[in-house]
Amino acid sequence: MNKKTVLLSCISAVACVAIVMAIFHYYDRGKAASTEPAANQNEVVIPEVDLTKMESLMIGSEPPKLIYADNSKVIFETTGGVYVYDLKETALIRSFDTSSFASARYSNVLPSSFATQDGNQLIFNFNNGSGGFVAAFRYSLADKRIHELTEQEAGEYRKQRFECIYLKPSDERYQKSSGMIASTSGRDYVYLTFRDWKVSTINVVYVQDDQETVYRVFASNE
């Protein structure tokens, strides 16, 4: 065997080894990628309210609370849940069963929620009976994901919260609005009505230029 033949054989052998190593390396990388944990370990899910049981759902010991309102959506809270209503589509587009979520994770906590000023983020707070922090979560209406917050982070979001208006008893709107309205723009505002302390009877009332439009939030579930 001449030197040229030996050299070609060596080159071929080296090339084969390189190809085999590359294949194993690619396979190992693929295995590692497929077994990597989820990118976000803090993501959780708050279940939807079971609307088939709407007739048995009670508002709670206090009137439903407005969280956010503009000319396209209204967000409000009852003792056991949070609801997002689309004024343009005249439809309930999202609900959160905060009561069952809390009972599955914690004991003796009080849920409360608020929205940021732009209405794009919902913050769910869970406090103990004396008001101490237990947990908090942020929900983005844009990407529909929930992330757990630290107490400090929740406090920072609280500084950006959407503020509703608490009316004085002397205000003529006080009784029909349960004392709370949300200003949308100029003279326009939103308030809630309800009957018999049932969630199914909650209505959204949008007032524009003193003209009221009533939206039956759960009409499609009757």
C-alpha cells in the first residue's frame, strides 16, 4: 500500500469518526432540550367560575365591587370571583373562581383584587384574617398568563391601581350604585346593580351624557 492510499484511508477514518460524534452530540442536545423543565415555574392557573351553577352563586356579605371600567370593558369582583365583561361584544369574556383557588392552596385567607390604571393587568391578593400578606398573583389580559408576585411587587402594582369613586350618601346616585362608580371619561361613568344578592342578577350600567344603558352580564347563562 502506497503512502497516498494510507493517507486517504486515515482521512476517511477521521471523517467517519467526526460524523458519528456530531450525530451523538446532536442527539444528546435534542434529549436535553426535551427534558428541560418549563421556562416559568411560577405560572399558575385560576379556574373559571362554573357558570352552570350561576343560580346558586351568592354575591357575599358586601355588594359587588367595581375593579375597572372604560368604554370597552368592565371588571368587577364578588366574594368568590372576578368577572371581565366586554361592552362591545356584550358578553362575559373571562371569570376567575378565586374562592376555590384559595381554598385549594391556603386556609383562612381573604381574596381581594384590583386592576392597573390601564386595565391590562389584574392583581389577585390573598391576605390572612388580620390583613397580613399571604400571596399575590398578576394576570395579564394580553397574554392570558398568571405569575406569582412577592409582597413588594404586589405593593408596587398597588401604587398603579385603577381607582373607583366612592360616593357620599348625599349624592343622588348613591343608593342605586351601592355607593361606588367608575369614571370612564368626562361625565361618563359605570356602576353595578343587583337583586337578591345573587351573582346572576348583576347588571352593568353605563351612563353617557346622562343616558343609561343596562347590560345584563349573565343573560346568556339564564
